[in-house]
Amino acid sequence: MNTLADAWSWLTTAANWSGDGGIWQRLGQHLFLTVVCLLISCLIALPVALVLGHLGRGGALAVNVSNIGRAVPTFAVLVLLLLTPIGGHGEWPTVIALVLFAVPPLLTNAYVGMREVDRDVVRAARGMGMTGRQLMLGVELPLALPLILTGVRIAAVQLVATATLAALAGGGGLGRIITAGFNLASTAQVVAGAVLVAVFALIVEGLFEAARLLVPGRLRGGGSG
Amino acid sequence: MTAPPDDCLARNEWLCGAYLSSRREILWDAVVQHLQLTAVSVLIGLVLAVPLALAARHRRWAAGPVLAVTTILYTVPSLAMFSLLLPVYGLSASLVVAGLVLYSLTLLVRNILAGLRAVPEETRQAARGMGYGPLRLLLAVELPLALPAAMAGLRIATVSAVSLVTVGAIVGHGGLGNLIYSGMNTYFKAQVLTASVLCVVIAVAADLLLLLAQRLLTPWTRRQS
């Protein structure tokens, strides 16, 4: 495979790693976008899901929002945001699109996790005189944690994918190496960029898997979502 | 010299009836391409997924590798997946189909396997006691009982494929994604919005059609609920 050899030599060329638009810079952007947007999405989605799950309201919305998120093409949202007035403000279209697609899995998993807490446990906690807040934070939240963390993992992988796609709409991140490769008609660079993105995504997924194995057994959730 | 026409196209408005009427054929071609890419990919995915799921169900050693490989495939972001296939398929529709097949494969294998595993052991033993051979057990008992879970996977795979076809625009075979991509480069708001809305409409319509098919195929599930 000649292309693979070319891709490998592209990856091992020091000049491609440093400087403006180099791999290190793109990797930093990708990591920054993923982490910041994951934090923003958690801050938006988790409190809403916890309260809705605790109250048992808005279930149809919380569950269906995932299906809606799947039906709307990420690429279309990126381009639509780019053409709105927001598009003139640097990375904002990317950040908004990333958050929009990370919120649904967080919301759905956290809500389902809160609702799947054994009703007998909830009744026992009430019988012990716990207030709603104590019940939510002290009983339901810890028991729902495995599913909440599954949601965070799915959201993180989704964020990596969306941040890659943002390159098509002029955003930063590792995807830019791929789009630049297409513009240069350099298959080697396209493949090299794709390998970088794939490895990055797998490392993110692997970190969450490792974290899941490190937590105590009772907190472990299902392997897939 | 005539003055330039003052219609919604000239003003570059988001909603534009003149766009719909003047570009009807372009839109129609894009929709047809979008449907073809989606249908071919999901069908190939289905043909490959059934034997894989059956192998994972009946050969204990096969389950781990099959699930691991499909999980890894699903973690790779779409842009990277298409790019990795570039050396194999070049700038062709086959590249988009191959990428989409790999994604639908993951969703279908997981769901078919979950459906097969959920068939109660008592049911299987009852069928064996009635003299069912392995093939008849599979076709008349296990597969029908696994159908609701399999159809759920098929719906998710189809909706995801409709959305992911748009990314094929990077190689010029993205159905409606091509219109979104060219609309982005020319700042053509009506084209981007119309193509995006059509994507969502196709996804929702496909989902409803499959839901209807599921209802018709599994009449016994309706009586229970």
C-alpha cells in the first residue's frame, strides 16, 4: 500500500507537527473544543435532567430529544449556524453546534438513570424523612451515576466527531488536516489526518472505559448505549 | 439595461419560493441520490449484520471480537471514516456507501444480538420439545421474537445514515449534502435551509415507514400494550 507509506511519511515529517496549522496546534484546538463543550453541555443538561427525573416530568421530551438529535444532520447545523449572524464570530458556530449535539445523550441517559432508581428505595428514603433535595442528591443521583456517566461518554465521543466535522464549515480542530488534504488533492495527508482523528476518538473512548473499570463495581453501568 | 430582479433569490432570504420552483430538478436529483445512498448502505449493512449477529449468538468466542470491532468502527468520526476509505475507493459513491455500511453494521449487529439474547430460554426449550430443529427454531421462533429489537436498530441505523450521507459532500457524493456544501461556499441561504429541512423530512419519513412496517410484521406486540 503506497498510500499508507506516504501517509506514514507525512505523519513522521517534523514540519507537519509544528507551526501554524500544524498537528500540535490542531490537536490542541480539538482537545480544547471537546473539553470546554463537554463542560458546557454537562452544566446545561445534567441539572435539567436531574430535576426532571426527580420530579418524573417531561419524560417524553427528555427521551425523544435523542431521536431528534439523530435525525438532524450535524453538517447541516454547522453550515446553517455559519450563515447566520453568529457565523461572523470565530469559533462560536462550532461551539454552539457541538453543545447542541452533546446535550441529547446527556439529557436522555441522566433522565432514564434517575427514573430507573428502584421505587422501593425512593419510598424508603421518603419514609426516613428525607427532603426532596436530600433524596435527589443523596439517593437518586448516586444510584443513577452509571447511566449518567454512560451519557457523558457518548457525549464526549459525539463531541470529537462533531469537532472533526466542523472543519468542513471552516472550524478548527484535527478535521482541518483532512479538509486541507482534500484541497491539496493529497491522499496521503487525508489518510494521515483521518488516522489522527480516529486515534484521538478511540483514546477518548478508551479513557472513559478505563475510568469505568476503575470505579467501584456497583457504579459500573452497561458497556454500550 | 434592465434592473436586477428584486425577488427573494436576489435578496438571499432563508425562505424562498422562487428557489423551490427554479431549482426543482436539482433538488429532486439530490433527494433521489440521498435516498439511493441511504437505502443501498442500510440494505448491505443488514445483509452483513444478520449472519454476524447469529455467529456472535451461537459461537461464544465470536461475540467479543464482533462487538469490539463494531464498537471501534462506531467511535471513528464520519469524516475520518470516509477519509480512511479514500485510498480504497477514490472519490466515488462507493466510498460513501462503504462508510455508511460500516456504521449501520454496528447499530444493527448490536440490536439484533440484543434481540436474540432476549429470547427466553423456556421458549427455546419448548420449541425444541415440540420437535423443532435448529433451522426451524431460528426461523420460526428466535428471529420473529428478535424482530422488535432488530427493527429498533434498523430505524436508528436508517435515520443515522440519512444524516451521515450529507458528510459525503466532501467527496462530491453527499445527496442533499452537496447542496449544503455548495450553498455554504456561495453563501446561498435558501439552498442550505431547503436541503437541511429536506434531510430531516427524509429521516422522519423513513423512521415512520419503518415503524409502520414493524407494526405490520409483529402484530403480537400490539395486543400486549
